[in-house]
Amino acid sequence: MPDRPEIVCICGSTRFMEEMLAANRDLTFAGVIVVAPGVFSRPEDRETDEKITNEQKTALGALHLRKIDLADRVLVINPGGYIGESTSREIAYAHATGKPVSFTDPV
């Protein structure tokens, strides 16, 4: 038996919030520690003053790389095979740091 539960970092476009929440729930019930995006840009936020600034987006991106550092592996949530620019950067970072990467859908 391992000394601690596995740690998985969820990556993917925040447009897939529902899919990320479902994966987080499933992994948590399976006894996995999950680190995942903590801020989601919702469609209704785009029409209000709740927009994420470029500075905030940059800071969140750097923070997510630190989450990958904490993880044993990365799970990319990519319905339909979609992988955006930020997720591509996170995948490259995970590979560079030796973290295994898996996907929910074929790439």
C-alpha cells in the first residue's frame, strides 16, 4: 500500500468545467488527491465585469504549472480531442518534468 494517495492534476480548457468537475468527483471517490483549475471563465461572466484580466490569466497559468509539479500524473480533459494553447503548454511542461500524461478523448 502506498504511503499516500496518488495526486492527479486535471488540465484542459476551462470551457469544459462540467467535465472537469465530473472527473474530479470520480477521481476523489477513487481515493485520488485532485488538483485542478480553481477559476472558470463562464459564458455569463464574459458579458459582465467578471472578466479575467491578462495579468490574472498569466498568474493562473503559472500557478497551474506549480500544480503539475505537485502531481504524480496529469489528466487532460479534452472532449472531442480539443486541446488549446494553454493546455498544450501544460502538456509540454508535464512531459519536460517527467509526468505521465493521459487524455479523456483521443488527440
